[in-house]
Amino acid sequence: MSVKQTHVLDVPGARLHYEVRGHGPGLLLIPGSNGDADLFGAVADLLADRHTVISYDRRGFSRSTLSGSPEGDWSQTHVDDARRLLETVAGGPADVFGSSAGAVIGLALISESPGLVTRLVAHEPPLAEVLPDAPRWRAFFREVHDTYRRDGAGPAMRMFMAGIGADSLQRPDGIDPELIVRMSGNIDFFLRHEVRQAPGYRPDLAALDSQRERIVPAGGQDSRQHFPYRPALTLAGRWGKRVTEFPGDHVGYWSHPVEFAATLADVLAGPAT
């Protein structure tokens, strides 16, 4: 097993916790709204024999602390963090895998800085704005946020998970208790600062169209009927592609790391199209 090296990167407004494993071409893993690098830990270990794998806690989540209140545009702030990791840690262009909100960030990154992304695997990006029923989803995420402000995190999270079809996500055995504590501590930040922002991001479709050969829309085999799979299906259809399916559901990288890592390795080793 590759040795994990843990570091901190100071960026405007935050201090990012990041981890590096392995050797070879760079691979940046961008987590979703759980925001924690350790959800990718087993996958990162399995890919470290062929990639320099960089994973991190996104700002405001887990061990990546803010120096003040979150400010600025949501997508731009997280894109800037990913860009700095690629430039500083990867030393230039690298493959990128993003899941959920991390996939939204990856899509924004390749739109703005295509020269930094060799290939992007966008796993279940919750892009409500690309769907024909976008107004319905806009209202749903606004209602989740309103419920959080009125009734607290518990009712809001139950509404959120049931509404997107993620109320029965698969989990691995033997979860690190410290990870569970960190994830529980992330819920308020997510509901306050991301539950509307990630699905509300409006992608530059023309910019994405120009990079479509290097974008892999992806989804979980067990989440085809759930909301986060639909935007991947929409983008794949727009580009004349099929959704590349990964083992498990929305968090298959956590529940099925061996199979998930093998699929991701095959995708990254295959032709860009």
C-alpha cells in the first residue's frame, strides 16, 4: 500500500487539507457535499500504483478550515481551490474525478481552465439547471434550505435525502468513527452554503461542448432512478455518448472501492472518447 502524505495548502480565505499518494500521472479527486478526502481513501490507495493521487477536504468541510465567512461565488471559489491544487501539487495538467458537487466543480474547472484537465470524469453532478424540469428542482432545494432555517438540520437532511433518492445509500463495513464525526459536523455547512448552490450552478454548455471529447459523464449502476444520475444522462445525450457506469450508487467509491477503482483505472487508461 502506498504511503499517504498529508499536507496543508494556504489559499485565499481558507487552509486546505490535502493528501498525496503514489506516483505517475496526476489524478485529482474532488469530493461531493460530504467534502472529506477520506471517503476516497480506499480508492486512492488502489490507484496509487499508477497515479499520483491528490485528494482533499473542500474548504469549509472537515479539516479544511475557513479564515472567515464564506464569500464570493460558490463555483468560482471551489474552482480556484482545485486549480491551485493542480498547479501547486500536481505541477500542471492532470486527470480529474469529481463526484456530486465535486463533479459540478470539475465541469466548471474544465470550462474555465481546460489546459489544466487532461480528462474529467463527472460522476453524478447534481446540475438541476440542465434538466427540463429545472424549476421543480430549484423549488425543491430552496425548500430544503428553508426547512433547515426553520426546523433545523435533521428535518432538512431527511427531506433532501429522500427527495434526491439517496435515503438508502450503501455504506462500507467498519467505518472510521472519526470520519463519521467529521461528516456529521459538515451537515450545517452543507445546508447553509451548498444545498442550493451546487444544483443551481448554470454550466457554460458551449464551453463544455468544446471539451466534450475529454469529459466522461458517469453514474452509479444502482442510482439510475435517482436525481443525481439524470444530469449525467442529459450531458451524455447532448454529446452522443452513453453514461459510463460505476459500481454502487451515488457514493459507490466509498461502498465498493475495489470495483470502483478498477472501473476508474480502465476509464482513465482508455481512449478519451
